[in-house]
Amino acid sequence: MAIKVAVDAGHGSQTIGKRTPDGYREHWINVKTAYYLTKALEANGFEVFKSGWNDTNAEDDADTSLTTRQKNIKAAGCQYSISCHANAYGSTWNSANGVETLISNKSSAVGDSRALAVAVQNRLIQGTKQTNRGVKTQALSMCNCTQLGTKAAVLVEIGFMTNSLEAQLMQTDEFCKEQGEDIAKGLCDYLKIAYKAPGSVVVPTTPKETYTELQNKGILYAKEFVGTSVLKDTLAKMKVQVLQEAMNRDYKVGLAIDGSFGPKSTNALGTHYVKKGEKQYMVTAAEILMYLNDLDPNGVEYPGHYGNGLTKAAQKKFGGLGTTITATNFKALIL
């Protein structure tokens, strides 16, 4: 009889707050990872029970309660459970990063989870070269072997949605495929089974990003400012392009409008700032970036005029009087 493994995709399509700062939802990442994990497990003879998802369409999944997930996994007779997640630190872009595997902090509920977690974590850090955050213990329903009826259960956080680089990686099929297959390799290592690479698989459909009314208005302004021919397809890249365009116009630095905030863009920004009363294209960028960050600066001008609308938006975003937007502030608006 085949070993049965529960592959759980955390949260649901509409779960509030579980998304990147620019709107990409965690459940979409979780389903993509779960899909590739499932294909890898099936290629190695495991039977998979899907929890929290049922196909590659990640837009129509209810957020099944943790209690229901536990009951379903136990009723299915799964020996092992793996829950796929993406991490976050706060709700804005920051430097927190890395991959970690979690197990229960209850001795009565942990089973043989630590050995499985170590095997999975070892594979993950070999494949992705991310910061190794290790194996951690926590009071997690999806790691409670007693309630799940499993021998071992782990929850894997494949990266931070609040880290701009990892957020971009997690939106790609290549990254989620590598993570899913590395998790499967870890289970095989734990069970002392020789891993077999899966054959070709159908790439799951990636849902489009969703934006607020203010962000949609900002996208229109960004297209007008930068030009539709060069705008990228993610909000994060679009923000960088808006700033690059403004620096080119004001400082004549000749940046490629590529949406990548690399060393040249960093040097061009330097310690530049804008303040209330000024009129320049960097103010235009600040106004558009406020919209793209879901704040209302009360319009956009070309070149921009730093007036009361931008002051109120800057005050709401950064605190203080809101009369100055520094280089550090600009970085916070794009990253």
C-alpha cells in the first residue's frame, strides 16, 4: 500500500491580509508550491491527499478552517502532512528573508516531525541558497500530529512575502517548482527512499494581481508618465520604473527604465529629496508612488508640485509633518 501524504495549501483565495505589500496573495503561492510538491510525490509512488486546494486554480478556494483540515487529513488516513506557506514580517517591504520548517512545540503532538523537518530543511537550503532559518517549534494546528493522526507533520515557509526579492521569486513557477521538489526530496531522504525526478508537468495558471481603486489610478498615471511600451507586469517593477524616469528627467542620469533598483539607480538617487513647495519630476514620481502604495496625494502634475495633498499622503505614510520625502522614503515607496 502506498504511503499517503497530506499536501496542504495554507489559507484561502480571499483570506484577508495574507499577501505581498503589492497585492499578490499567499494562497496563490501556496497552491503553486503544493502542486509541484504533489507531482513530485506522485512520481515517487506516494498517494497524495489535497488539503485546502483541489486544482491549479487558486482563485476559488475557500479558507478551510484549521479544525476541518485536521479532521479531513485524519479521516483520509494520512501518515504524513506537509503544509505549504509563505512567511511575512509586518505588512510593508522589509529585509526579513529566508526559508524555515516548523513543527509542533507540544511534546505530545510532535511525533517524529523533527526528523522529517530536518530532512526537508536540509534539502531546501541546498536548492534555493536562501538564508537558513532552520527548524523551529510553534503551536501550529497543521503540525499537531495528534489531531492530524499522522506520524509526522511539518509546515514549510518558503520565503518572505514582505521581502521584495523573495516576493518576486515566489511568483515564478521555477522557484515554486524547485521548492516543491526539494520538499519531496526531503521526505524521501527521511523515509530512505531513492528520489526520482518527475516528468514534465502542466504549468499551473497564475492568477493576475489585484489592485485597489487608488492603485489602479496610479497605474494609469504611471503609464502616462513612463510609457506603456516599457512598463513591466508587476507593481513592484512599475514603482521602480516611475522613480527611474523621474531621476532621468530631473538629474539627466541616463538610467535604463528596467524596473530593477540596482547600483546605478541607487547611486542616482543618492541623498536626493523633495520638499513642500518644490516643483520637479521627482515630485511627480512621489505622487504616483503614493497612489501605487494605496495613498491619495490628490492628483499628479508634470512636473509635480509638492502641495497639501502630497503632504497629507506623506504624513500618513511616514509620520512627522509630511513636508519632506527623503531618499530613504523613496526607497520605502518602491521596495
